[in-house]
Amino acid sequence: MFFSFWTAAWGDDSPPYGCTGQCTPIPRRQPPNCDTRGALGLRSPALRRLGKSSIPDAARRAALSALFALVLIAAPSAAADPPPPGSAWHENYIHESDGTVLHADVLRPADLPKSARTPVILSIGPYFNHSGQVGPAGPAEDVPYTPAGDAGPSARFFDFVNGAHLMRRGYTYVMVDLRGFGGSTGCLDWVGPGEQADVEAAVEWAARQPWSTGKVGMYGKSYDGVTGLIGEALHPKGLAAVVAQEPVYDLYRYLYMNRVRFENSLATPALYDAIAGTPGITGDTLAYQESSVDDTSRPACPALNWADQQDPNHSSPYWRQRDLIAKARGATTPLFLTQGFIEDNTKPDGAYDFFNGLAGPKRAWFGMWDHVRGNDTDEHGRLAMGRKGWFDEVMRWYGYYLKGTGPKPTSVDPPVAVESSDGTWRAEKTWPPPDARTYTAALRPGTYTDDATNSGTKAGGAPYDQGPHGEGIWTFSPKFGHLVRFAGVPRVTVNQQSSFQNANLTADVYDVDPQNDATLISRGTYLLGGTGRVSFDLYGDDWKLPAGHRLGVLIASSNSEWWSNVPTFQPVTVTSASITLPFLRCQRNQTIQGNPSIKLDSYLKDAPFQVPADTVDSATDPRFPVPPPLASC
């Protein structure tokens, strides 16, 4: 779960990352009347000064004891989550060559001897602190924060441990805190060389334990899904399979697109500093608490971590180290991936480049959801992604690659399960599908003002639902006389004139229905360097456009509900432009099990806006290429 600041600061109603409130079977109790801001405030200014280099060991221990005694007074006692049924919990520490010490929580099947060897499933990330996944910000993200009480392992993936019956199936489950988080020492570095070394060390440690068969799988969602992709790229000894839900493939693309900031690019790094600055629960050992505040390996760690991420240039050495698309190309570790096409937290930018760049066994669910897990449900039990059997498919993956049992997963489950825009699911061998053909359409020239006011959809809530919408240079196709299926990643090329640097250029692709209601299906943005030519990919999608619909392409200044486009107020003149669009050639008459995802319903209801009829009429280009009817292939 990547920490989206939108929920707390801008009121975005997207589900908290990791899990909706109902999917953790053993919720951690929130202490009543607990001022969590006070607990964070106590930790941040005071404990940061307790560096090993400046304070003698005895004095440091005394100061820590006094500070956590204050937390005990400030917050009522509460019990941490008990280990899942059928498990026995213990803690370990992993020592790295650079001096970093990682904390690990280990859950072993309680009915097996301590020496019994089992495969290991490992999750490593920033969210396994015993006091809560995201520290004092937890209540705003609908996850618990328990600063005081008895120690116990994080409940972050208890839904997986219990729902997949890991203990009964004979697996060991390990949760490791990345450097700087939970009970681990060191300075967080946003999936940089340090955290990459942590993943390698944790996997290899798990593989060589006396209770391990030497086969390790990785499991996670969002940030701890990203660490699975690190494992994919580095292939540490013992890693045999990865399951990654809604990760990020290139860390730059979580905060920027082509030098344009997302609105979380300033707040998110600071909030990860705050998560790293959260101590454990008061019942934790002094060793855990000391490690949790020890970031002296990089003095001024929080400020430097924030500053590192303010470089908007994708080609900088900092961001190149964090591009997992390039690092994982040709990787062979089996990967099972999920990615939402309309995901509004960990966007699909680069997802299909990563997936298709792998050389090993792979599976995926791609569809119309946001930042949710495969097993998440709403309060009525409706699956957020819409497809049943998440844990069954995951355990077939692990069973085959970690235990060598069961059939080859892709002989039972589709290599790629795809949900399209009407909520139906189908099987594909790859995505984009091999029969997707591209068509290049010329776009109309014109001029727009770089005022950064245009919103791409009405789905962003106030004030974005009030518009303006559709302001810029439109080009429309003729109405389609038959079903057209968009499937793949569009690419736009624009020749433009701008008076000075840093004007914004945004490209949007819309499904426009017979009433001229426009629903966004793809988008991208670019910060211009002055007059010249730019070419860039937009987001991939899988969308059905029925007969009577048409495509609309808008070149504009902004999508103000999506990016923080900074206006320059200069005119930008598009002298020529084109867009390359992917469409299926063959019919898809077979469906597989799966219902519409929850996000799809709300998106189709909230996103569209109406384009004036005279705008559609005047900007329709009869030469816009229209794919032929789908063929029987």
C-alpha cells in the first residue's frame, strides 16, 4: 500500500491501501481517547536526537525508557493482535553487510516441530510496525494505530494468512521491516539501493534458515508489492515465486509524469518519513524500540529523503536506480501480478512494459479497479475486483513453484484474466493482446491557454466535478457503425510552439456516447521545454465502444484533478499532432468467471461530462481511421 496523502488532505474516497476495513479478520483495537498526534509529536522531535554517535549507550537507553513510559501514560493499554490461529510467532534480526539490522516477525505452523522445514512466504515493506501500518495517520486511512499495549505481529496480511490457510498448508510466513521502518535500523531510501539490498538479504536469510526448505515466495500489495518486483529484478538466492498486487514499476512515475508532479509528490515523501519515525507498541522490547529510532547511518535522514524525491527529471541517477522496468527486463522468477486500468493510487504507468519484459512464467489480473486486493470486499460481501478465487489462484501459484505440487498454474487459470469496460472478463495469453492493431490519426491544430484549469473527468469530487471540462483542442472520430474494442497503450506526438519553458501539455482519450457524454479512457501529460516536438505514451486500457459511440481526443493544458499542473498562462499552439491507438482485430465471444469491479460502477457514473454538440460537430474529422468490424479469427 502506497501512502496516498489524498485521503487525509483532499478527501479522496478511494479505499485505504492494503485492505478495506472489513478484510482484516482480526482488527487491531484502537485505544479510546488516544491523541495519536501527541504520540507522533513526542517521537519526532525528541527521539530523532538520540543518535548513537552523540549519546552514550546507558544514557540513550534511559532516555528511551523515559520517553516510552510517557507514551504508556498518554495512551490506554490495548492488546496487540494475537498470532493467527494455528501459528506460533517469534522475532528475528537480519544483519546486513552495511551494518543495517532488519527486524523480522516469523509465523510458523504451531503443529509442526521447530525443526520442520517448510517453504517460506515473505512480505517486506514499511507497514509491519507493531503499533500500526501507517502510524498516527492510520485512522485517516481506516487502519488501526495502537501505540500502547502488548507486542504482537502486524495484522497487515492476516487476511492472507487465514484466508489462504497458510499454516494448515505447511508454510512459514515472514514479515520484514524495510530499513528505517518498524524495528529495523537505517534510513529509508524509497526503493533505492538500500531497500533493494534489504530485499536480497531478507530472501536469502529466509532461504537458509534451518526451518526453511530453501524455497521462498514473496507476497505483497502496493509498497510491499514493489519489493516483490525488486526480488524479481535481483533474483536473490532461494526466490522461487512472486505475487504482487497493485505495485509501482518505476518509482519516479508514482510522483511524476514527464516532469509534471502529482499532487502527492510533496506530501507523500514526508508522510513516509513520519511512518519511519513511528516507534513500536510500548510492549515491544527495548531492542525493537532502539532500532526503530536508529537512522544515524544517514544523518538528517528524513529531510534528505524528502529532498531526494523533489528532482522532477526522470533521467537523473536517483530515479534510474529506482526504475524496476529496466532492472527486471529478462527476469525469470515466476510472477503473478494485478493492476487496475483505472487505478488512482498506483497508476498503470509502465505496468505492461514491466510485465511483457519478463522472460519467466507469469500471470496477471488486469481490470477496472482501484487500489484494492484480490480478496477485498465491501460491507455487503461484494468483491472489489469482481473475480472469485483469489487465494485459490495464489496458492496454486505457490504450490507449484514452492512445493512442486499441483498442475502448472496456467493449465488451470488463464495467463491473463482481463476485465473490460462492460464488466465482463475474458482470458488472454498476453496483454496487450497480440491481435491488437494500431491506427494513427491526425489531430487538429489549434491553440490553448496554459492555465491548468481543465479537469479530465468529473470523478475527482469538488471542485473538479464543477469543471471546466473539455477545454482545449478536440478531434473526434466519426460515429462507429459497429463495436470497436480499444486494447493497449496509446501514444501521442505533438509539434507545438510555446514562448518559454514549462508549459503543460495534456492528452486525453474519450469514449463519447450518442448523447455526447465523454468518459475518459486514457491520459498522459508532459512539461514542455519550449517550442518543439514531444512524443509520449498514455495509460493503457481495455475498453468497448459500441456502435453509435465515437472516440474523442483532447489536447489541453491539464487534468487538474489528476496532476498538479502549474500554469504559465502562455498560449501553446499545436501546429500538427497525431495519436496512435490500439484496437483488437478479432472477436472475443468467450467469457470467464468474474463480475464488474466496484470501482467500475462508480467511475461510469461519476466520470463522464457532456461535450457541446456544436463542438463535436465542428471537430469531427471524417478521415479519422475507424477499425473494421471484429473478425472471426
